[in-house]
Amino acid sequence: MGSPTGPVRNRRHYLMCRPTYFAVDYAINPWMDPAAEVDRERAIRQWEALRDLYLELGHRVSEITPVEGLPDMVFAANGALVVDGRVYGARFASAERTPEGPAYLDWFRKAGVSEGFVETSEPKYVNEGEGDFITLDDLILAGTGFRTDAAAHQEAERFLGRPVVTLQLVDPRFYHLDTALCALSGTQIAYYPGAFSAGSRKVLRALYPDALTATEEDAAVLGLNAVCDGSNAILPAEATGLAARLRALGLTVHHVEIDELRKAGGGAKCCTLELRGAPD
């Protein structure tokens, strides 16, 4: 792990969920093997290290209470999409995770205006929150192909008042957009081209001609399931090539051990839902 750089210019507010009930009891993505051994206490330690790093970097972290019987609730990024204080709720594709949507939306409704959430929306279409929506300054990139319905992209655009660009995912290892693409700033991204259809690769090249393209080796350890605040990049320890390229861009890289949670197909970003409040 790198050394914290002190307070960041843009303090972020994150929502996280302790992996109190983390397990791999079913398989809904290629990473999950119910026969594999899972060390829950180690998963908790890895999660705590990630949370503590955010705090050391000057960010704010809120926590939602985990619900017994929902082992994937630790992946808070899937729980909603929050832009300008407007909360677009999640509607999960799998029966195993379906109860998470109401649990997260209930947290936002209780947090309410005092936390800067001005309106919530219960979705009509299947979507898995920030797992398939990545917010940049001028638009939202949205993934489809495995989990989120393309119709949810239009629903989110109407509710949030932001343009949404649809991208087609084609490799089941990268079942959510945030496993194949991350925002480095409000105007710059990194992505793995092999995760996308030919048409979507063309869209990304047109929108972000200077984007950083990751190797399959770094993508295969969920290196792109990273969190970046514009100054610091938090990514798995195994993504060494990507880390070097991010340093070359002037970012401070912080490696985290996240391999226990990766047994369910999640990384640092999966554990982290950004809460973007209403504009001042």
C-alpha cells in the first residue's frame, strides 16, 4: 500500500457494507465457486483496510448495516447510482441478490435530505447500480450485456438528467462495467478493450482518445475495479502493470489486498458506492 498523500482536493463520500455475512454460497458470475474455501475474517480485515485507507485519505465513509442471508451485500457499489443527490435504486438480475435493492433504497430514504439526498427512484428495469454506471463530468457510461438492461440506461437518464452512453460487455469475466472500466478523473478513463463489443470500443475511442488501455493480465485480477479520486488510485496489489502506468500519469497508487472478496467477483470499487450530493 502506498502512503496517504494527505487531504484530497475533492473530498468524497462513500457508502460501504461490512462483510459480516460474506460467503460464496452460489455462482452468479465466473469468479464464484461455492466449493472454494472462504475466510470471512480475512475478508473483513481486507474490507477494514480499504475503509481505513479512505479515511486516511480524507474521505468520508458511511456504513449500511449488513443483512444476514445477503452475502454479496458487501458490494455496495451495486446498491444504487447517486448523482446530484438523486438516488436511482438497484433492481438485481439474480434472485439471490434481489433483496439488496430494497435494503439499500431504504437506507437512502432514511438518510434523506440531511445527507443531501433530495429524491429517490425505485427502478422499473433491472440495473445493478454503479456496477454498470460510471459517472464522469459530462456524461454517464453504462454497461449492458450480462446484468443491467439497456432500458435502465434510458430510465436513469430521464431521472438523473444526465446523458447516458450505452456500452456492450461481451466477456463474462467482466460482467459489470466497473470490472472493465474505471474513471481516473471526471474527464479521463482506463479500460480493457477486450471486454467490449467492437462498436463500443469505437465509441470509447471517440469519446476518450487519450484513455489508458489496460492489459488482459491486469484486467484479469480486477485491476480496473479501482477507485480513483483524481489524486489517488486504489487498486489490487496484483495489478502491477496498471499501477506503473497510473503513476506515470501522476497519480499516487495505493495497493490493497482484496483477493478474499475477489472470490465472489469483487474488488475495491465493488465495495464502494460514491454518494454524490446535490450541487451547492
